[in-house]
Amino acid sequence: MLKIITVPATVLTQPTKTVPKVDEKIKKIVSEMEKVLIAQDDPPGVGLAANQVGLDISIFIIRPTEKSKTKVFINPKIIKSSQTLIERERKDPTKKGKKRVKLEGCLSIPRIWGPVKRSDRVFLNYQDLSGKKTLKWFTGFESIIIQHEIDHLNGVVFTQRSIEQKGQLYKEENEELVKIEY
């Protein structure tokens, strides 16, 4: 079975290669990736890029909940995205109070968490497991997972995004989140 690769592995910091053809080999890889994703339970995973299992190819899968059917994305490209929810809320004077910040994590960076501003909608061009090309909007949590996984395919991990955006990273220690000083 494939295994999760963790930082600082080079395969996580380099852009992946286009999949030239969706064939039986690719279908087998996707099936193996799905087994790896489903096996993750501490914490559970919601997405997995091929380079996270050491494969230098442009594929990722998502499974937003344990009951969700796995969705496959081959050679994905974001065509458009909408303004982030966080930016919109900042500009809206009618919004009062503090909103809880959602923290991202990653199976390739265990026990580290941090905020990342993401678009709430993305328009994606990709191929499915049959090789069919699709253009589709994704919203909400699916949109966030997709952006995280596309970052992986581009050789970017979420901690880089968080630091670029002046976010605070945390490490999990004894079931508590502790600020990482950097």
C-alpha cells in the first residue's frame, strides 16, 4: 500500500507532472490513494494529492465527510475563484463580533495547524476517472479542500500559505494547540 510522505520530502515542494492518459495504471493509483485516505483517522483526511504518496503526477482526491463518495480530479486547474469569505466579512460593516477562524491541517505535516484565507468558490477544469474533461464550480468546504490539494500539486504546502498571509501556526501537544514561534 502507498504511504503518506511528510515534509521535508522534495516531492512535496515541486510541481507535479500532467497525466498524459487516464489508463488502468492511473485507475489503480487512484484506488490505492483512496485506501490511504480512508485509512487516516487521527486526524481523518478529507483530501489527498498524489505527491503526498510520493507520486509526481497531477491527481488528487477528496472526501469531505466519512460518508461522502470520493471525487477524483486529474490534471486540475482553477479557472476562476471568488473573493474570500474573510475579506468580504472584513469589508461588511454590518457584521459584528468575532468569527472563529478555521484552521487547516495536512496529512503530510502531522499535528500542525494554521489559518489560510481561501476563496469560497472555485471554477475548476479537470478530468475525471473516465478521462472526461469537466468544467464545474465548487463551493464551501469542497472549494477549500480543492485549493489545498491544488497547492500540493503546485509544490506548495499550507504552512507556506499561512505564513505568507501572516497567519499563526500551531502544533498539537497533549490535545492542546500551542503557538509556534517563528
